[in-house]
Amino acid sequence: MAHSAVSQVYVSVPVGSDSSIRRSAFKTPYVSFRDKLWTPSLALDLKTKKVQSGRQYIVCSVQQAAKQKVAVSPLVLEDAKEPPLNLYKPKEPYTATIVSVERIVGPKAPGETCHIVIDHDGTVPYWEGQSYGVIPPGENPKKPGAPNNVRLYSIASSRYGDSFDGKTTSLCVRRAVYYDTVTGKEDPSKKGICSNFLCDSKPGDKVKITGPSGKIMLLPEDDPNATHIMVATGTGVAPYRGYLRRMFMENVPTYKFGGLAWLFLGVANTDSLLYHDEFNKYLQDYPDNFRYDLALSREQKNKNGGKMYVQDKIEEYSDEIFKLLDGGAHIYFCGLKGMMPGIQETLKRVAEERGESWEEKLAKLKKNKQWHVEVY
């Protein structure tokens, strides 16, 4: 389920023939949130999987407990002045390996969302807020003989990956299925080719990736005390998970975050929450630097008695948000394209109530590079 008592990060640790690592891993005690201790050790649910020839991994869960941050490597990933872009193109993709696929929503969530960890061996580095392209196997149904088109997915981890070693990436993927409007039954002929391929993948499976791509959602780090307002619907939370791990979980010598990160997440219900334990932990450990507001459309009502959507939650805090934007805050939107008209409408109405022109305000935010939108 998405919100169990203990949050987990899957870590892939090269083992090879080093039996001392295997022995020490099994001796480590179980650590829960309540214990208030970080464990850098390799305990819990140990499963040895051979994911590529010549290398063996233990795939295990690291319990996220207290405030002490995790060491990351290689720190050379901090040296680049510009983000890596399109290192691998569709005609010559990189063949990566699936490390793990985990369903991360509860049984009452509409649909299935999976957290997928992919091993790129450090060959396809990326920055937080970028996307990978995935080319699902098989031929393009519209172009017989040609491979399938590339599908873009926002990366849901920091540049160090879930194993903190710069060799993996994570994707947050909702399985796309379609139902016949007449019969109400699932129509497998119209299901999403790539999302189903990824969600059905097994550890060790190969996956062709391209990229990384995108500069719009990069996290500006020139001011470590800046305010970042993050708005997401569903899997649009992916880039923000990367930002927040960098801000609050990882010990990055060159980036010590001291500002405010404010996440608005809109999903259907409690069982649909994504990375909820991780975000709650930041809220507990960094109450002055992190805020977290939810819009659960099937469980909450807005002020008019209708369903609570993310724009309604934004309206609730509109005075504060507008003041923060006037003070230079960055605001990000990621998720389904359909989220933006309602949000823009709400912001326009709020601006007019404040005696401001939304068009002028938006133009100023864009000019100052405070406005970041990536919808699909």
C-alpha cells in the first residue's frame, strides 16, 4: 500500500563474491519510523537477484527513520554546469535493466500506479526535474516494421537514484487501461502499450531508454533559501519527489536547502496517495521548511460543497501563495493537461479579487522564470 507505517526505498547493492556484505546485512535489526534512527545498513526483505550478467544485487528496503541525511556518490555529479541533454536518441537508445517494480497505491485506489527502479549503470545521468524516454518492445501499430514511439516519463528520483550511487533512476507510472463505455468492460486493444510494459516488467528485464530531456522543470539552486511551490495531480508528483529527496534526504555538500518547499498533491482518495510516508517524514523532521497539502477529490469537499480538486486547495491558500510569488517564489505544475484550465481560472479570479491583472502577473512570473509547467 502507499501509506504503510514504514516508508521504503529499494536499494541495489553490488554484492559479487563479497560474503562479508551479505553476512553483515542479515545481522542488522529492523528499524521503524518510531525508532528515530537512520540505518545505513542492508536489512529487511533481502532478495538476491541477478539483473545483468557479471553483476549481482541485493534488492532491499532501507527504512527511513530520523533526520540524519544519507551520503550520496559520486559527487562528480555536482560538477556539471549544464544539465545533461539527449545523451541517447530514439535511433540509438540505451539498454537499461529493471531492478524492481512495486505497486505503490492501496486496494481502493482507482487504477494501478507503480514505482519502477531502473539500472542505467551511471551511463545516462540526469538532473532532478528531467524526463527519460522509454521505447516499449514491439512494432509501431501505425508504422508496421518500425519500433514503437518513445514515451516520456518524468523522473521520480534525485540524480543519485534510490540507491544513492548515481546508477539508477525511478519512474512513477500509472497503468493505462481503457473501458468500453457501452459494456463497461476493459478493452485490452486500447491499453497503454508503454505503461503496461513497465508495470508488468520483472527484475532483470531490459528496457530501452532515451534522453534525458527537459529544462523547464529543473530545480533552480542558485538560492538555497528560495521558496518552491509544487502542484501535482497523480503521477505528476514524480519530479517533486526528486526535489524533496535532494532537499531533505540526501547529504549534498554543494546544496544545503534552507528555504520552503510546499507541495500540493491532488489524487482521488487516501489509497491513491503517492510517496505519502516519505513526504510525511519530511513534514515531521523539517516543519519549518516543508508544507504538504492534499486534495482528495472523492473524500474531501471544497468550500462550495463540490469535490476538492487541487485548484480548490490552492484557492484556500491564495493570499499566502500570491505573497510568496511576489517575493520571488517558484511555482511548478506537473500532471495531466486537464489540470491547468481550472488552476488558471482560479488564479485569475483570485488576482481580480485582489485588484490585480492575472495576465500581467503571469507575464511577470514567466519573465522572471518563476513559472514552470509540464503537463501531458
